[in-house]
Amino acid sequence: MSRFFSKKFDNLTPYTPGEQPKIKDLVKLNTNESPYSPSKKAVRCAFDAARELQLYPDPTCQALTQKVAKIWGVDTDEILITNGSDEILNFAFMAYCDENTPAVFPDITYGFYKVFAQLLNVPYEEIPLKDDFTINISDYMNVGKTIFIANPNAPTGIPLSLSEIEEIVKSNQENVVVIDEAYIDFGGESAVPLTKKYDNLLVTQTFSKSRSMAGARLGLGIGSKELIRDLNTIKYSTNPYNINKMTMAAGIGVLEDEAYTKKNCKAICETREYTKKMLLGMDFEITDSAANFIFAKHKELSGEMIYARLREKGILVRHFDGDRIKEYNRITVGTKKQMQAFLRAVSEILEENK
């Protein structure tokens, strides 16, 4: 760091994004991207929007917001469109957490929650998952803090039921509960309908996973009109033109092609279950993932060794070094062909280590 860098960030540990290497013929299964290209309609819309890049985008994202409102069944003033779901999560930390209102989230979850808390100097508590990596909802009852829960959780992929989410929201009505639904389209049950019932619930989603737009950076938040008004105050105090024209147009295009999204989600879920079955037959232990990834460890071989050997074979997965999960690897679900290549490589590794 330079000698000018503020001392308030001395203890800040930045989020570590997944690798984006440019290696020929690499099977990339490390960052939970969709293996399928964006909708052709989304691409056409983005191309058309590029003709007017000399003009600022609509800061209200009106056309896109109207599309979201129709599909999610909410009012336009209950929606905020953001630059990826990371931005709405950052806004939520800024708006609803401070020295008097700490944040709380699981000890094993999306790593950015801890980074946001440290960046904004927000006190936070990490609640341990149970031994089976599930969330004990009683740990979140009446906590008096702003709650952040990824559902399905990452990197475990394990979902909470809608009734469990409601129990948490209902017991914390004096605090905001943020449910991060980045992976909801692969098997979970969305809490968006509960936003009509509880004014303390904020649901965030992303276009990065199920809608094949990780490179576009588009997310959203849905909550009561009052919550969205709060978050707009943060937005217009930081980056009013937060969505560029091409991303906004692509978002509209993909929402006009929901059949394409649903087809891809179905294929990913089917491939996930096929891959889980094959790994179980190779002596792996696997969480019950409802996301577009699998969280698995072998009963004998170390997670780090499997990660490294897979990389040597041109298969890239995500390895974490936390004490409780260091024997696991998170494997993004790709196409059937990609997963067959992954499984062949795993089989070779197991054979080589007999």
C-alpha cells in the first residue's frame, strides 16, 4: 500500500474473486457462471443500445424496472435495479448497519458480507452453521441486528424453506432482513412474495447466474416502498447512472425471453443431479445443493490436492481454505459435456492415488 492509504483500512481483507484465466481448452467450473450464452434477444438489444452510448442511460431504469415488476409480480416502486447484486448488498450495509445496528450472517457464506462490514466499519457477528452446514434458524430469532442470509447458501448450496425464512423475518420486525437469492432459480423458493407482508424484508437477486449475464453486471432488490426509497437515497448519493445502456437493454431482452432462461435452468439442474450421483459413486460426500454448483469432498483425498490435480488436467474448480471447508471443492455445473470431462478427470485422479 502507498503511504497515503487511510489507516482505517489497515485490517481490511478484500474479497477474492474467482480466477478468470485465459487458458486454451480450460473447463472453467470455478465461478458459478452459466455455461450457456446469453439470450440472442438480449444480445440484439444490447447491440442496438450501443448506437446511443454518447448519451447517459436512464438513471431510473424505467423500462427495465417495468419488466421486472411484471415478472416478479410487484410494483415498480418496490424495485431497485443495481450494478450486480453486490451493489444492492453494499447499499443495504450502508443503509441499515452502523455502530448501533451490527450485521449478522453465517460463518460459512458469501465472502463479501464480511468485506462490506469491514469496509464500512460495521460491527458484525458470524453465526456458525451446524455440523451438516445447515442454518439453525433459532440462531436468528430476535437478534436485534441486520441479518444477511444467502438462500440457497454459498458455497454449500443448501436452501432454507420459505416458512423458515418467514420465521426469521417475523421475529425481527424491528430490523431489516436481507435474503440474497443469487441462486434461487435452481431449486429454492423465492421470498419475494413475503415482501408484500413484511416491510423489513429485502430480497436481492442477480442476472449473473440463471440469466447468463455475469459479464453485464446486473442485479436487483425487491422490498417495501420505504426500503427502496432508502436504497435510492444511497444510490443517488453514490452513482446515479449505475446501469449502462447496453446492460439495461440486455436485461430487458432476457426478460422478454423467459422460456430461454427456464430451459437453461432445467438443463443445469438435471446435469447437477447427474453429476452428484456420479460423485457419490466415487466416494464423495456432497451437500444437498439447490444451486448451480456442487459442494463436495472425498472421503480419503484432500480437497486441496484434488483441486490442484484437476487444474493440472485443465479443469478449474473453486477451493476454499477455511478450516471447516478446506476438504471441500465447489464445482460449478457446466454443460453435460463439461461435467463428463470433469468426472473423467476425477476418476483418473482417484485411479492414480490407489
